[in-house]
Amino acid sequence: MNFTAIDFETANGHRDSACSLAITVVKNNQIVDQLYSLLNPQTYFDRRNVSIHGIHESDVQDAPTIADLWPHISNLFQPDKLIVAHNAHFDCSVLQNSLSAFSLSPESFAVLDTLQSSRRLLKGFENYRLNTVCKNLNIQLLHHHNALADSIACAKIALWQENSFGQDALLPFIKQSN
């Protein structure tokens, strides 16, 4: 399976406040590339969000904006590409809203939500949060709410599900963005 797993962290409760992004690229069922970047959301940081991910406003002062990074990653978000995220609704809306703040918009792309596939394919878990699914599948999650650790864990969940249930079992969970 070929896909790109993504994860965002936000500066506050608004979906246009991406302050970090991670991308994990999978080709032929192997992680082949990773990207992590702090992002300057050009907005305020809520202490609740900071307490979750540990990113402070001072950390992103010299970081690129999502608009600065977009020319380097937009090729991953194309109609023929698959994006995977755990709670894809959140991550896709953060991407869309953060880009929209700069009058940019991604093309439509296919999205697999491992939160939804986990809820349907994996029975009896206490909940289906990323850290809980990882624990139950014995997938190492080094630092929950670090975007890179979360995107790697999400990629491994998708690979575990494909290996255990087959690619056809994941097809009903793939939707178009936008």
C-alpha cells in the first residue's frame, strides 16, 4: 500500500492555527520518508493546547507558515494520492482552514481515517484514540501529541490493518476530501 500519513497540532481551538505538521510517506508497505515542521500560525497560543503538545509561541517565531511549506508538500495532496490520518476530519479541516487563511486550497484527495477503520475493524477497545489503538496493537508511540510520532503511529496502524484484514477491508473507509 502507498500513502502519506499526516498529523497536525494546533495553537488554539481554531482549525486555522496549525503550529506543527508531520508527514510520513509509505511506499510498498514501508515507511520511506518523513517530514516534521513547526509552523507559524500567525495567531495566539492557547495554554490548553500548549499543555497538550508542548509547543509555545516562541518556538514557532522563526518557523515557516503553512503557505511557505505548501509548495514543497502540495504534490502529496493530489486526486490520485491517499492521505491517512487518525481522526482525518480534524487533520483535513486543519489543512484546509490553515491554507485558506493564505487564500490557498488543496485539490481533492482520497482520505483514509484510521479512527473510523479502527472503530469498525477492531472490537472491544476501551476507546479508539490513537494512543489506545497503538497500545492494543503493540505499536510503539514514543511521544503522543508530537505530530511526527503521531503520523508514524497512524501509518503503522494503517499497515497493521491492511496486513490483518486486507486492503479491500479498508476501501469502505476511504473518502474524498473537500
